Amino acid sequence: MTIKQILKMGEPQLLEVTSPVKQFNTSELEMLIQDMKDTMISCDGAGLAAPQIGVGLQVVIFGFKENQRYPGADEIPFTVLINPQLTPLSDEMEDDWEGCLSVPGLRGKVPRYTHLRYQGFDQHGRAIDRQIEGFHARVVQHECDHLQGILYPMRIRDFRTFGFIDALFPGHGVVNT
């Protein structure tokens, strides 16, 4: 088990566009995914992208049964998604609260598509093709943004809805989403 240091907003690597994975089923890829999973679980995250631990590859993981940081969220199956492609299934978008392990202690309202199709591959090169909605769709969009060098504060439309958790939600410490 290797828990990696998570890069924080302001570090240049988080703003870089990542490269696609070209080889699947390798020990290096398995080790990266295990390190990402160990790191995500240790921080009680809903997802993690490779750039957050300093790796410039198109690899994201996400999923949980229960999550203290998102107590009202439905379960999301653990997924390894490599070289993802996202396709909105409607024009409907919703603003909701987001946080990020690379932006600790802060939350902001971010617009995201409510219905989404994601395609890509798992670590063995098997195709993934899912249609999702709600919080699951929000998490996937958030993690895949990291692959393009985008952090959620860059998507906030109204900075009155961005701030420290304890100031936005006095006495709560966490938010529902």
C-alpha cells in the first residue's frame, strides 16, 4: 500500500493536459492504479485523477459505497477509467457543491451536465461504456477535468458560492454533495 502526496492547486502539474495510456495490462499501470486507490481511500475521496499524484496520464478512478465527505450521495461502483471520452446526453446542467482533494477545505457551486455517457477502458484494455446521471455524472466530469488541466474553481460562475467549508456551512464540516 502506497499513499501518495496529493498535489494542491497552484502546482503547475495540475494545469497540464495529460497523455493517453498506450499500453494496458502492465505492472506499471497496475501499480499506478493501486497507489491511486490507496491514496483516494486514505483521504476519503470520491475519485482521484492521475495528475493529482503527479502522473500525466489519462487515468481516473472513482467510486464508493459510503463517503463521509458526501454523506447524502448514492453509492458509485468503483471504476478505473482510462482514456475517457465524455458525451453529454442532454443540455440540462445543474449547479451543485463540489470539493477536491487538490483544493482542501474549500467548496464551490459548479455547473455540470446531469446526464452523461462515458467511454474508455479499464486497466486490462476492456471497453467501458456507461450512461449515468446525478452525482455519479458530476464525479466523472470532475475527475476527467483534471486530465485537461482544469480544477473545479475554474468552472465556478459565481464566486459568491466559493469559499471555505466552515464559513459556508458553519457547524456542519461537510456538505451533502
